Amino acid sequence: DAGVIQSPRHEVTEMGQEVTLRCKPISGHNSLFWYRQTMMRGLELLIYFNNNVPIDDSGMPEDRFSAKMPNASFSTLKIQPSEPRDSAVYFCASSFSDGYGYTFGSGTRLTVV
Amino acid sequence: GQQLNQSPQSMFIQEGEDVSMNCTSSSIFNTWLWYKQDPGEGPVLLIALYKAGELTSNGRLTAQFGITRKDSFLNISASIPSDVGIYFCAGGGGADGLTFGKGTHLIIQP
């Protein structure tokens, strides 16, 4: 298995632009998590899905953030409009719903200028 | 929300030394995990602990799940250069998501 695949690896965008981050979980995993990592706040859980259904989005910072999982093999995290304080590394992770060993992707480093 | 206090924040050690780091929480967790993150990559699971009091080893790594379920430690014996990275503790898991500590930066001087 290729692991959790995220794209793009790096994204530089101007303030106000829409940003879409993509994730392909490991085949067979039915839980998917989006995390954000910054120096100040560490790893923060933004939202997670179980069987493609959003379970808890309480970590999503603002209405500018939205996430979807249209099928078991794809998820997106969208920021619209983006702001400089959104600059961070965004990780996607997947697991079996009764498992604890999440597998993380390599992350998307987002820079908003 | 739940918070994990991880210490130390960073460690500067000589190659061959043993390393010890720990995590405490004000909340009880049913699972404790330890991850390592290399630069430019996502965290990778090192050890998972599922029972209070459990002591688990993985090569030179040893981790314990505290008896109160509010703490855990990770030891690395005889450190080598490839041990450099950020180590994270995490609690919770399953369908509820993991809460991560802020990480311990391990730097090894040859």
C-alpha cells in the first residue's frame, strides 16, 4: 500500500485565495482525520470522518474552513478565503475505526502571503 | 479540551546516551501512543499502549502506560544519530481522535 497520500506537498498562495488540500486514505481504513501543525499550537485535530460521515468538526477554526469526504478514497480540506495565519502544515491521517495506530500522510505545507 | 503536557521540550544529548521523556494529562486516557516525526514527514507510530501499567518495548525503545492512566513515559537506550526528530505522545484514539502533546525535540551531538 502506498500509505496516506496528500497533495500538494507545498502550496503558496496569496491572502484571500481559495486553497484546497487533498487526501487519499489507506484502502480499507474507514476513519479519516485532518490535523494542523504549527510551532505555537502543535498538532491540532480539525475534523474527522467515520465511514465518510463527519463526526466532529469542533476543531475547525472558522467558517472559512470546510472539509468533505465524498467517498471512501478521497477527502478535501478547503480554506476560503485564506489568511496568513492559516499558514501551517496540514496532515491527513487514516485508520480502522476501532484502531488507534493512525497512519499519517507526509503533509501539505501551506504558506499564505 | 483535553491537554497533554509533554516534557522536556527539547533535549541535547551525546550519541550513546539514554533518553527519557514523559507525558502527563489531567484527564484519563484509555490508550497512550508515542510517535516520531522526521523533518518534512508526518508522525510515525512507534509504540501503542492499551492497558494501565503496561510496559512495552520496541527495540531500543521502551514505553509505559501509567497506572493512573494519566501519564506515560518513553525511554530510548543508547541513542544513535537516526533517533533525531520530534517525539510526540498522544492519548485517546479510536473513533474519537487523538490528542497530541507539543512534542520533544531530540538533538544528538556526535
